[in-house]
Amino acid sequence: MNESRVKAKTHTYPVYIGENLRYQTDQYLPKSFSSIFIITDETVAAHYLQDVQKSLANETIFSCTIPAGEQSKNIDTFYHLHTKAIEYGLDRQSLIIALGGGVVGDVAGFVAATFMRGIDFIQMPTTILAHDSSVGGKVAINHAQGKNLIGNFYAPASVIYDVQTLHTLNDHELRSGYAELLKESLLADKELYHSLIITDLSFLTSDKLIEQLTRGIDIKAEIVEIDEHESGVRKYLNLGHTLGHALETILGYGSWTHGELVAIGLLFAIRVSEKTYAIQLPYEQLYTWLKDNDYPLQLPYIDPAEILAKMKKDKKTLNTTIQMVLLQDIARPALMEISDKKLLNYLYDFQIEMKQRSE
Amino acid sequence: MNESRVKAKTHTYPVYIGENLRYQTDQYLPKSFSSIFIITDETVAAHYLQDVQKSLANETIFSCTIPAGEQSKNIDTFYHLHTKAIEYGLDRQSLIIALGGGVVGDVAGFVAATFMRGIDFIQMPTTILAHDSSVGGKVAINHAQGKNLIGNFYAPASVIYDVQTLHTLNDHELRSGYAELLKESLLADKELYHSLIITDLSFLTSDKLIEQLTRGIDIKAEIVEIDEHESGVRKYLNLGHTLGHALETILGYGSWTHGELVAIGLLFAIRVSEKTYAIQLPYEQLYTWLKDNDYPLQLPYIDPAEILAKMKKDKKTLNTTIQMVLLQDIARPALMEISDKKLLNYLYDFQIEMKQRSE
């Protein structure tokens, strides 16, 4: 088992990464609690809720299962979970455990952040993608008019990451998580990048997962330690997300996962970086790896003006120029304003290139 | 004008207390903001919203008026204010101003704490009672099953306290605010106590208000600086509230204000202190002052068992003994567990005594 430590403004917390940790949850509690409220979703509950409940047999535990999927990050689920917390008699010495992926982590974390003005919570991520969201203390629900608009910065008491739970992920979720790992490696770690780019997603071992996830979490932790509230370098974590988020909004959720669209966004960011800095980056290598690992790289053609409009709406910066995270080299990120005109051209060229390649 | 400073965990903020500050709001902004969203209630809007808007004529301002009263501290108002903030295009560099009493401060503060994971907000209290809630960073809304159950600790960027706005308060609100001032003096400041106990509420001058409010805020600030998240000495601020809150729940809101019931709670806490420590405290003096200033001291008889049940429900400690804040002397508070049996007796005796006196 690996242990990382993340320094938040309020406290430092451990991230445990290993196999079968869910059978020993009690051993990773930072202190004793008056009661424990496990929040999970239907999919995860079917696989792992009982394991966690059994491992906490000596504690006073309650649990609540919410529907799986992004639509659970709404104000009604938030209020419903507060109602349950009150009915179960939670108090300030209680703990909330978020057992699941990013959605469960975000909503359960926000409930913990606001129940009686904040009680402890533990993230137990069950997806690869959630290695990213479980570290850094961003918790939120969506507003009907935009994602993650209502939330807090609220660091967990600890993160317990049982990589065994990742073996039940489907291929889409696997690819989604690895796109974020790739992003982290491109931002900060050539060695991790070289390890990832030779990884075959159809033959993942627990050892490899533990090693790569630990490194990904360390990178994320280093960045959020410097800039917890996202006024500076934390923005680098948006590498690949400028286009990725816009595509998510346009294409809707379902056919592509978050990370699959981020992967396309990474390709785009690399292409723009090459043009902006007149350098060569491993675009070909990344493209080939994504293709070999069955990432969906064929998109319908979308009017660049529509993409640009969504990019601006996403950042609520309708009147200003888009700031993209670019790479001057692997592990050398930079923020760069790209004029609308240039961006429209890049988007057009990129789509043509992607289309030609896939033919 | 007086200026106090409050040290929160995240930052130190100024509290400006003086006359006619609302006409110069722009001069008290800590920095420039991309836009300003003023949240107020119907009553306050009718008196003061225009003044504040005019003083911010050079800024991009928006405003929203919520219904006056405790019922506005609900999840629907909270979400509605988020919707408005999005529609008005607020971003992370925007400011929310809470112009009003405790209700407006609590709900607007919680919106600020959660909009895009937290933007700056300024408290502009318009009641005496709100001198207490505007300092200390507690923001919240109510859950249908209990007060202030959903919220954050989130300190304001500053507090701008225009005592001129206090002259439009009705007598109930005046008495309500002075009860909290009395509480603070009993906790920490004999001099303030002696000043308050000779104050005639029908002849309040702005100078006297500024002087006494400044001292009250300083006391509050000293306590919350030591214990922002209420794990220790901040509990002292509950002096008078153990009974006060229980009476609020039983009698409902309307006939008595929060502070008027806290005043009765203070008398009770003093009586229990005298019995517990076998000492004499200025019970008679306080009773006389409350009576002279027309505090409503006649309550209907309530079964002590019912009061005790509400006290336990209020603190969510159904199975444990009630902890009361007592006084070993003026400015010498202490926490003390009181057995159910003793408490029932004290409540019975206190009610009989109050009834006999009022006859």
C-alpha cells in the first residue's frame, strides 16, 4: 500500500492507495466518530457497499444510495441527503464517507462541508477518474444553468483508494480516468508520461495502477498545495479541458465520457502549443496510443463558432479572450491567451485533420 | 467612526462602525470588484437600498430583495439567489453585499460562500442584533427540521455598520439587540455591563450606540478569534440561549423576539449560576433594568419536561446531559453539565418566581 499526503489550508490529509482497503476501512479512520454516514450510488452500492459496511461493523453506521450519474449533483439530492443526515441523528462528531466516483464525491463532500457548518468526510474513490477529483477539496453540485456552480473548497479528512474496485470499471470509464493521468503526466512528469504511453489498458495490473495513480495524485497534490483556490497554477489542471468541456456541452453526456473528450482536448492543446511555440511535441505518439487503446477519436463536424461560444460560456467570460493551457514541452505548462480568430482557425484545422486521419 | 479588526482563520477583516456610512459604501470596499450583488429584504430595501445603490453608482451593481423574516432562510431562497447571481453574470471577482439583519446576513453570506465555491461578501447590518451575527463568519440556512443546519464558516471581507439605520428599528428589535449586548458584557466586560445597565433604551444616542456596539463586537471578535469553529470557548456565546432557544421553539416566533427570550434565558442562567456556585450575582439589577425597559417578562407556564426536551433537541444531544453556560462572576463564564433532575427543578422554580414577580 502507498501513502501520500496532501497539504490543504485547513489541514494535511493522507491518501491511502492499495488493494482491498475496503475490507479494512476501520483501520484508516483518522479518529473515532459518533456515527458514520456512507453515501454511495446504485452501481457502486451493488458491488462494494456491503464490504465497507462490514468493515465498519463496530461503528454506528447509516447509508444512503443515490442514483448513478451526473444528474444526482442537484439541489434536491443535496437537500435530501441533509434530511437523511438529520434523521439519522448525525452530529458534529459524525463522519460522512463518499463511496463512489466523482459525482458521489462532489455531492457527498458538499453535504459534509455544509452539514452543521462542516463535518469530517472521507473520499473512497471507485473510479480512476476520481483519483483527480478526490484530491484537492473541490466539492459542488450543479445549478440548472451550469456545472459545479454551487460548492465549497473543503478538504477531506482522508482518501482511501482501493484499486481493486477499479477492476469492475467498463472500458469507457477506464479510458476516461487514464486521460486525466495523461494530463497530469504532460503537466509535470516525463517519467509518468513514458510509463503511460506504453501501458496497454486491456492488461492493467493492480501494481501498475497503484504506481501510476500514486504519481498522478502526487502531481495533483503538488499543484493544489501551491494554489488551493485556483487563482494561479491550479489553472494548469485545465489542460485539455478548454475543448473537452465545450465538446461535453455540445455532444451531451452518454456517448463519450469526460476523459475521452479530454483526450481529444489534449491532442488539440498539443497542436495549438506546437503552432504557438513553433516546437514539436509527441502528438503522433499520443494519437497512436489513444487509437490503440480504442479511444473514440471520430467526432461529428462542429462549427468552430459554436465551440468557441461554449468555451466562453463555460468560463463565464463572454467578453474576453480564451486562456488556454499550453505546453512548451512535456512538464512545462503555460497559460496563453488565444485570439478568437486564431482559435477558430485552429479548431477548423484540427477537426479537418482528425477527420482525415480517421478515414 | 470606529474601526475594529477581526482575525479569522482565512483572513483579517475590518468592522467599520459609524454614522451615515451607507452613503459612502464605495469608500469602504477592500478592493475593486467586477460586479456587486446587493441582497436585502423588503423592509430594509424600502429604507436604505437606494442610499447604498447611489453610493455605488460607479460600480456595476445588481440587487435582489427577499421577503423579510426567518422563513427566507430556506433552500428555495438560497437557490433563487444563486440563479440571480448567474443571470447577472457574477464571476469569481464579484462581491455580494448583505444589507439587512441576521436573516439577510446568514442567507446572503451562505450564497457568497458557495457561489463558484466562494466569493467575497460584505455585511451591512441594519439591526442591533446583527452586530452579533455579522461578526464570526457563521452563515447558514434552515432545514425544515432545524435552524441553521445547512451552512458554512465563512468570514466576510468587511463589515460596514451604519448606526443611523438602527434608529428605524421598532422597540422589540431594539430590546432584542440589547439582550445580546448584555450577554457579551456578562461574559467578558464588567465596564460594558455597568454602562448598559444604566442605559435607557428610549433615549439612545448614536454616540452611545457606536460605543456599546463597538465593545460588543470586540468581545465577540476576541472569542471567535480563539475558537472560530466552536469547539471550545465559543460555546460561551450560548449564555442565555439554552433556555432562550427552547422558548423560541415552544412559543413560536412573533410575539417575542430572539433577544427578548434570550433576556429571560440570561436571568435563568444567572439564577442557576447562583445556586450552583452558592454566590450572588446581579439578578435583581438585571431584572429591574429589563422591566424598566419594557422587556416582556410574563411567560405562559410551560411544563419543565417540555422545555428540557426542546433543549436536548436543539443541541441534538438526546441522550446526554445539558451543558449550560454559567457565570462564576460577571466576566467569568464556565461550562457546566446540569443533570436532568436538577434542571427540571430549576425550570420549575424559575417559572414560579417569574410568575410571582409579575403579579
